[in-house]
Amino acid sequence: MIRFLAWRLLSGVVVMTLVTATVFFVTRMLTDPVRIMLPLSASQEDYDRLEASLGLDQHLVTQFWEFISGAVRLDFGESFWQGVPALEVVIGRLPSTFQLVSASMVVAVVLFVPLGMAASLKPGGWLDRILVSASLFGLSMPQFWLGSMLIFVFSVKLGWLPTSGSGGPEHLVLPAFTLALTSGGRIAQITRSSMLDQLNRPYVTTLRAKGMGRSYVLFRHVLRNALLPIVTLIAYESAFAMAGYAVIVETVFAWPGIGRLAVQAVTQRDIVLLQALVFVAALVVVVVNTIADVIYKMIDPRVNIS
Amino acid sequence: MTEGFDSGQADHQILLSVADLAVDFDTESGIVHAVQDVSWSIGAGETLGVVGESGSGKSVTAAALMDLIPITGRVVNGTFIWHGDRVGSAELARLRGSKITMVFQDPMNALNPLVHVGRQITEVLVKHVNLSRSAARRRAHELLELVGIPDPSRRMRQYPFEFSGGMAQRVVIAMALAAQPEVLIADEPTTALDVTIQAQILDLMSELQKELGIAIVLITHDLGVVAGVADHLAVMYAGRVIERGRSADVFANPYHPYTRGLLASTPHPRDVIDRLVPIKGNPPVVTELSPGCAFADRCPEAHDRCRVERPPMSAVPSHPASETVVLRDREVACWNAF
């Protein structure tokens, strides 16, 4: 386990270095933040002065060296836009995203894993057919549209929930469901196919021949075997949602998470903030994947994570 | 056709009988009659060999008994008799896993890969024998010792993937013996194992049978497997039993041309014969059965009647030279037998 974690730490460092380096160069090559920050009437001297104050006048390699030596100390510099350390801005937004994504995953798991299980027990039955077409519907529905529809029905028409913003738990409901419904379709599908696969395994026949009850076989034996692909998907969905998938939902519902911050950073051409954001997002992905691997090992003794 | 099972095997107490079993399967090409009019019975402590090639319906019979028929199939007819009483599905469900247990073909896949071997045995004890967890663990330990697994305490905490095929089959046997069954159904118990291990497992099963007095239904395609161990044989072809009798009699004087073909195509360690004689052709597709004998198309001795009228199972003398017919002792479904 320790060897595994050490290995994971090492590969995580490599991944994050590559990701942040890519963002560093791409942002500098594709945009000119100085030009955008200045009014159109600004002179060349104004431009030069601002460029020098932001450190953007130096050679790209020098800039990169400064960036890396700062990043090692978790110092990404000050956000152009907000004038405070960029990492602080990102970390300040992280809990909101975390709250949204975990709420939506809980909803997705609680709602859709049992649904997928139930559908797998009678393949081709009415529940199965409804689930297969409904989850396809959920998958193909764009989040911005689904989110807008939910706002229209539950906030505008029924007036049960706030349209957007943050505050109490009532603000969390619609964005969490919007995220959950799209991930949920996939989770239900994977649960169904994984359960179907397991239900046809010989050990299930053995258990039935042993006279073990149906629900005992299902919950004590089959579910655990079916769990690996489900855990993989949940990890993927959460990592993906936290590292950017939530952008749309957070924007639609004006949820103050890192997804919305990313959109703001891009529109403000705040490359320092963007770098810190990407760094944190990559870190989240690495951490979630590591947790998923540890869970695999807990579920399946055959998994060799070292 | 199947009345009075007790008459022929009066010297043994009949434990379990299957009578007139018929199982159908829905397939894309229509309804398949996987098993029809299948009857057999087994006495306490006996071994019944059910022999046939794949698709002959030998496993379906056991599956029907254990309620393991896949959802595409259903039992359309049949009676199960346990200790002389006809049992319905509810009573059968109570016997299943405790009094009637089963050992399967592929031991590595017959065990749940994620659950300790010990728990897969103790759960049977907790369910059927009402033992406490700790008593069940002690009993599982004894069972593993009984089936010849060294160091049971350590082995109980291991997972199936840490076992070899032969050792895993011993675990499956221990599991099947846990609730002290009276009948053990072994469906191709050695097919997935190495040849050397096969003999060990068969020896183990005979030893356990002697020690515990269980009846064994040994389902196999391999006559070599049943040769030494079965008291009675039922030979199946295309979903029907076509010959039945004491194992020694069937081996010495097979009546049915199919049984003869099966024996001729099986290597025998004692008689060094020049060559094995295969049975020509393939088993019929059970959707397109003729009204006659299912074997007629492959049978070297078939005549016109065989193709139009199905021969019923009829009592015959234990061997052709003898004139005494002991009812139910020896039966064959072939027009040429009488």
C-alpha cells in the first residue's frame, strides 16, 4: 500500500507538471492579456509598463522558471483580475464545487444504482426497457437545457426552489439534480450491465444450489462483484465534474464554484488565476483516482495496485 | 411408463426419484424439448451415473431438480419423490442446499471470487444447520480437513484465487457436504481439472460416500469416469434415457446401439483394443426430432420401424443370454433389443 501511494504521488507530480506547463505555454501563446486589460486608447508606454509590472515582458523561459519555482511553493502569483493570490481565490471556491458534486453523486448513486440493479433482475422487462431509453434520454440531454427546464418548472412555474445563486440547501437542489440526472443515466446503465454480467456467473448458480435466499445472494455476493465498474464510473464522474464538467451547471445556476470561476478567469484573460485553477483541478483528479484505486483494493483482493 | 420405482431396486431404500421429467427451452428457432420422459431413481448410499454427450439433457435433469433452469426454460412435466413422498416445489426448495446438494464442473468459477473460502462454507451452515458463526467456523474447519485440505485455519481466510483447481473443487465438495446431505449431485465434477487431479477428486468422492453414506448422482460425458464408481447407469440421448441398468450389466452387455457405440469410442485401460470406433454423425437438433428413435439416423442397425415409431423403455433381462426379466432392473429403448 505504501509503495502504491508513493508511486501514485510520483505519477501525480508528473501529471500535474505536464498539465500546468501546457496551460502556461498555451495561455501565453494564444492570448495577449495585456492588450485586453488596457483600454483601446492606451499608448505603447502604458502597454509596456503594464507588461513589465505583470512580468510578461521577460523571456518565456525565464517566466516559466519563475512560475515553476513559485508553484513548488504553491505560490502562483496574484490574480490579475482580483489582485489577491490566485490559489486563495481557487481554494475559496473549492468547497462550493465539492458540495455540489458530492451532493449530485449521492443523488445519482442513491437513485440510479438501485434502479440499475432492479432493471438487471428482469432484462427486457418493463422497468429495464424504461430505464434503457430514459437513461439514453438523460445522456443525450444537454445540461444547460436540462438545467433551464428544471428552473422553468420548479422555480418559475411552481416557485418551489430558487432559480440560482447560493445560500441554503434549497439552492443546491436544482444544480445537484441537473448534474445527477446526466451522470445517473450512465451509472444506471453500468450498474445494469455489470449486474447482468455477474448474475450469469457460475458462482451465482452455486449459491442458488446452496439454497441461499435471493436477496442474500444479490446483496451479499453479486452486488460486491458488480461494484468495480460502478466505482470506476463514479470516480470518473466526480473527478470530471469537479475538474470542469460542472462549468455549465455552475454557470446556469450561478453557483460560485471553480467551474464558474474558470469561465470568469477566461473572460478576464486572468492567466495567473487560470494556471492556479488548472493546477487545483489536476490535483483533484489525481486524488480522486487514487481514492478509487484504494477502494478497488478494498473490494477485490485480486486487484494488485502495486 | 414410470410407475413403481421400488420394484426393481427393492434391496435399496429408494431415496430420490425423478419421474417423467420434461423441460422445454424457448430458443430463436422454436421450442427445444431438452428433456422428455426422463426418470431415474437413486437409493441411499448408491451412485447413479447419468451418461450422455453434451446436449443430451443430462445436466438439465439436475438443473430442474435444483431449480437452476435458466429463465428461457421451464419444467413442463415431472414428479420428484423424496423418501417415498411426492414433493412439490416448496418442499424441494427446503431440501435444496441441505439434503440435496450439488457440485459443479468448474470449481474456480463456482466460488465467489471476493468472499473468503471459509465464509462460503459457513454461510451454508448458518442457513441450513442453524449454527452460530463460531460453531459454523469450527465445523467448516472440520469439513476442509475431511476433504483433504491441509492447514484449514489459514485456508479458510483465503480467497478462491489462491486455490488450485483441484483444491477449489475440494472446497466446493466441502460446501456441498456442509449440511449433511443425503444426495449429492455432481455435474461433470472433474471435467475442468487436470487428469491427475480428476482421479484424486473421484477417489475423494468415493471415500466420502463410504464414510458418510451419501448417494451420488454422477453426471458425465465420460464413461471412464463412471466405470469404476457407479452402481447404476442411465444413458441419455437427445433428451431421453435410452438405456438403464446396473453399471456392471450395462458395461458387459450394452443393448442399445448408442450405448455400444459410446463404449466402443471410449478408451479402456484394461482391454487394449486396436482402435476407437467413433459414432458416425452428430446428435440431432432437439427441435427437429423425428417421430421415431432419435438415434435412427446414426444407428448402424436401424430399420424402417425405428424411423417412424419411438421405441419405449422396456424391461429386458440383465444380459441377453439370461431369460429372467427383473422389472425395472434393466431397461432399454430399442426395437432391436427384443
